[in-house]
Amino acid sequence: MGIHVEEATSKYSIIIGRKEELNIDMRKAVYGVQSVPKSTLVNAFIACALFDHLKDKYRTFRQSENMIFVQFKGIDALEFIEKQIADLTKELQSSNSDDASVSSTLVKRALLYESLNQYENCRQDIQAALKRDPDNQEIKNVLLRITTHKREQQSTEKEIEEDPRVIQFQKLLSDLDTTQTQRVRAFVNSANFITVLTACGTQDTPARVKSLSFMILTQLFNPTNASAEYPFTFIIEKCAASFSYCIDQGKNDSKLLAYRTLIAIFQTSMTIGSAILCQEGVIEEMMDTVEFEIVDVQVAVAEVLNIASSDKSCRKQILKFATDWLAKMAGQSKTNPHLKAAAQTALTKLKAQSDLPTTDADPSNANTNLEDAMDKMHLTNDSLVDSLKEVIKSKSVDTSLILNALEGLAYSSLKPEIKESLGEDEAFLKCLSTLAINTVREENSSSNNPLLFGIGTVFANLTMYRPVLDEKQKQIKKLRDLAEAKQRSKGDAPAEEDDPRESDRAVEGRIKKVITNGISLALIVLSKNSSPNIRSVAAQTYLNIITPQATRGQLLQQGVLKGLLPLSRDQGNTGLVASQALAKLAITADPRLAFHGDVVLDLVKPFLELCKDTNQLRQFEALMALTNLASVDDRVRLLIENADGMSVFENLQLSSNDMVQRAATEMVCNMTFCEPVFELYSDPARSQNRIRLLMILSDHEDPATRRAASGALAILANSPNTCEMILKVDKCYERMSRWLEPEETVDVKHRGIEIIRLLLQHKGKEVTDGLVKENMDKKLVIIVKTCNVPVVQSLAVEVLKACVENGIKLEA
């Protein structure tokens, strides 16, 4: 039961029903202040109280299966809540009831206090209620919520009160206008900019301050519509000067600040970060002294190298100067765990990048440095990956260790041999799923975004099929392979596309393993995240694991729709990918069993959007899915028609792809059962060209397309207007005659005979000459003699009788 009060001129609507997730926001409706927290108990209590108290004052009333809708005249909701508190207080003062009853009344009053943001009064009532009814879990939950809210509120107030940078940075952010070049230069040249950089690089900076500082750097480094005069060079110079100043101090704290700030700069702009690190001598000097630094500084250096190895310019310098030290840190057993993880991840990324084809004139020296360094420490790509896997399987609670491991695995899992290694390790897959699921229990969900993105990327890589190339893409690939062949030495591994570990069979084997080991629950967690990148990788993974037909039933049982439906409503590619996954489910599953309630209606919009995409596979799958849905629910047809779906299908009937053309025609045929569509197609003023197109498609070389087009005409020919339009189509009798050819499929013959029957019924002798001219009477006689399908045979007999009645003489 719930309540929702909203302003409607001078009225407020009270909705009372059985759904538990309705909003309660009475004070906002009346005063425009912060909304009252959601609570099933307070919703039910206030809703019932309002209904009982005001039922004689309602303005309008209506009732449906699940809801009662009552609209009242203007109500001062705050005054009503305060009166309810007063009444409950009197009840408590005069109560002689048992503990459970008093406890229930205290909870009701506490929740009303909560709705007024009177948290102290609320807490006191809840504590008193808990003393009287200590085993009541609902009371414990409310107390936990109130305590958490108070702690968060105090923390926020304390943070703002104790750290003036919150207000300072908020003002800097609001004042930062990247279109004003001179103001940008002035800010970068000010002490405020140094304060922002320091906040980014200081480990114990409060979360709110650090968040604001990152937002400032992101906006500064990535201006929208930047002009040619934007001072990128000046910004780089100032950042580099600050970095050098801290390093030159020679103190550990200053070095830590320098490296951690540089990491923050890389996180907000790879371009500016690489410009600083790639200055002449920076990496070389950094590596000359790193052996003598304390562990914390070494960890910071390794993390800089790790993040920088994603950049091509930095990678060259790292391969030249840093591989020996990274390999040593990754290979030594006594290395600090954080340092070891960062070094292993950096090596994994470097190895993954060095294995890719390159356009460099001579990449061999750099790659040789990496291989030699790893060989000295007896490191291989497999051993690095195994170490990173062990971090995940260890169930460590150290987030930085986990993040480093996930980053390395995300890079390396693009390679076939690593996909095989990870995909066969069921313990690893289970730990990866559990890691995602466990983030739900943590309060600060946004801090888990890098973790979830890493998990999603690994799953997406493991389950990714090789792309299906069209003819143009195949030609481009062939040319590229020829160009790259010159750089391949003899005896190299086969090209990735030819690797059996990338075959559909191998991918489907990995998909079965990840489904068995909990990926469904992990993806639900990812799909509920607000980050576009995480939602995108979740949608792609869903599409991957739903592609094999054998997995779809199991995934439906595991609740795959909970994650996919919200994703399908996203804008852009994420929504399209999720919709394509849903379409695959809708094609093979019985909609009545797979999609309960009104879910089938929710699928219409995303499938229509999928039809509008330029990808022909998506068009085909969306059409097939819509045909399946429309075949079992008339409401789907009406919803499609109201959403202008017919114009979408009619456009796709003109597709150059035979499969899309066929599916679109089947959809049109299905939609002719919808009364508004039937009326549209039966109107000569609007649909002569539509009927002409169906007649042309009924003569298509593809049997399924002929069947669908003739099927639509057989339904529409029940209208005399449609019969008139059919006869106006050029070569209409020739086309009809081909429906009765001996080599034609029995389905098309059946539909063709039905159309001829309806033409004779509505037009009579007007059509007899055309039928006889094309020998259709003789062809019908042959069908009666040779057809083994009784329903077709009997229909042909019926049409022959109609021919005789209209003056056609049959020959024996």
C-alpha cells in the first residue's frame, strides 16, 4: 500500500494501492521541500489514515484492479501529520495496552516524526519501541536507517565545517569558465590551482574535497569546444613545474605528493599526464633513484608507470627505461604486495600492447627490452596472469590490490590464451562474480565503480564472439592483414581470428562456465549502477551470453530480465545492445512463459528503436521478436500501431537484405489482424502503393517472403476495397497465376486460392476473364487432383464452384 500526493491546480491526488514502491512526498507537494523518505509502513499508515479521515471529502473516485485513486480538495498535509502525531501522543498517554501494541504506536509516531525531519524525536520513539518489542526486525531496520542518516548528516556538516576547501572548491568550480582563456590562465597561475592539485594528490583528503578537486581538473583539462587559443601548453608547463618542484624537494612526502598528483592528472587527462611524464629525462631520472626510495614512494612510481603504460608515447619511454625494475618488483617473492601488484599489472599491459601489430619502423628493440627483463626474472605472460588471478581468488579486502589485478586481467583477457586460462578456472569465475555481488553491501557505491567496470570488462572479454564482417569489412581486413604480414616473423602464432580458442565453440564453452558460476547476479549489480561505462559493458556481456540459444532458458530462470529491461531504456548504444539481447530471448522463448504481466508491452519501444538501427542483424532480430510478441497479445499490436510501427516495417520491406525484407513482411502480415491497420490497408486513398508492394513481394524469389506477403493479402482481401486495389496492380493476374504453379509451396497456394475466392466473392464476373486468360481455372483443377493437403484441396474445389457460378466453363 502506498501514497503519493501531487499538486494538480488546487487539488492533491492520493493513490492507495497494493504496490510498495510508491512515493510519499507530501511536504514537497505542499511546500516544495525535501521529500519524505520511502517507507512501506509509513505509507500504509498515512494512506489509510488519510483515506479514513477524508473519504467524505473526495472530489473524484475511481478503482482499478490494483489501485484506488482518490482526488481530494486542497489539503494541508503538514497540518494533517502534526494532528496525527498529537492524536498518537494522547493515545500513548492513556494507553493500558500490551508492549506490542504500544510499540506499534510508537513506531507510527516515529515515522511521522521522520517525515518531518525531526530525527531526534524519531530516534527516541524507535528506541522506546525496541525496548518493548526487542525482537521486531522492522523496528531494528528503522533504527538503523535513522542512525545511518544522522551519522551521514553529521559527517557532511562536520566535513564542511572543518574543511573550508569544500566551499572554496565549489566556488572555483562554478566560476571556472573554459571559454574565457584569460580567466583560465589566471586560475592556473594562482595559488588556488596549487591547492586543487595538492588535494588530488594527498591520500587523506576528505572524499568530498577530493571529488570536487577531480571535477575541477576534469573541466579544466577537457574543455568543451576549446578554441585554438586555449592555454593547454601553459597548463602543462604549470603542472610540470609543480611536479618538478615536489620531486626536487627530496622529501618522501613531497615525492609521494608529486607522483599521486601525477596519477590524478593522468586519470583526468591522459594527454596532459603523458606530456608531463614524457618530458626529457623525467622517466630516466625517476628510474635512476627508484631503488633507493621507501616502499610507499616505490608503490607510487609503479602506479604512475601502470597508468602511463596505456599511452603510446609513455609506453616507449617505459619500455626503454623501466622494464628491468618492473620485472624485478613483479618477480621477487618478498616484494610489498601493493608494489608487486602494480608492477605485474604494468607488465601485463605492456606485454599486451607489445604483442599488437604496430606501424613503428623498428619496434623490436623496445619489445626485446621487455622480453629480456621478464626472462631474467623467469616471468611469462601466463605467470603474470596467474599471479593476478590469485589476488582475486584470495578474497582480499584490499581494494587497491583488487583494482590493480582487475586492470591487468582486463588488458590481458583480450588474448586468446588468457581467455582460455581464465575461462577454464571456475574458482576464479566464482570469485569474480562474488566480488561484484558483495559491492551491494557497501554504503558508498560510487567508490566501487572502477571495481565493477574491471569485473564487467573481464566478463565481456571472456564471452565476446569474433565480429561477423560484411563483404566490405572483409576486404579491408584482407588488405590490413597483407600489410601486417611483413612485420610477422616466420613461426609466429596464427592470427587471432584463426585461433581455435576464439572459435564460436570455445566462446560458448566459456559462456556456460560463467553462467554456472554466478555471472547473472553479478550482471544485475552492474546493470543497477548509474555509470554509463559500467552499464555499457553489462549490456555487451548480456548480449554475449544470450547469443547461444542453449543458454537462454537457464538465464531466464536466473532472472536475466531484471538487469536487461532497465538497460534497454538507456540512450545510445547501451540501450540498443541490451534491446538486441532481449530480442534474442523473445525470438526463441514463448512470450507467455518468459515475459510475465505487462513486460511484453515494455519491450515494444526498445524493439522498435532496434528496427530503426542501421545494423541489419539488429533489424532482423527486432522484427522477429516483435512478430513473436504480437502473435500472442492483441495489446502488443495496438501498442505497435500507436507507436507508428507500421511505417518502420514498411521501410524495412524495401531493405536490400532478403532476411530483413522477409521479416518485415511477416510483421506486416501479423499486424493486419489489428483493426486500425486493417482499416488503413483497406483504404484506397491511402494504401494503393502498400497493396502494390505486397503484390510484388508475393512474387518474390524467397518462398517465406511470398508466403508472408500473400498471407497479408489473404487477410486484407476480406475488404472489397482491397480487392479493388489488387486488381489495379500492374500484371496482377500474372502474379496471381504464379501462386498456383505446380512448383509453388503449398502454403503460398493456399493463400493464393483464398485471395482468388475473395476476389470472386466481391467482384464476381469482373475477374473471370483475367482468371481464364492466365489459365488459373486449369491450375485449380490440377491442385484438386494432385494436392495432398485436404484444406487446400477443399478450398480449391470451393473456388472452382464459384468460377462455374460466374460463367467459367471447366475442362475435364
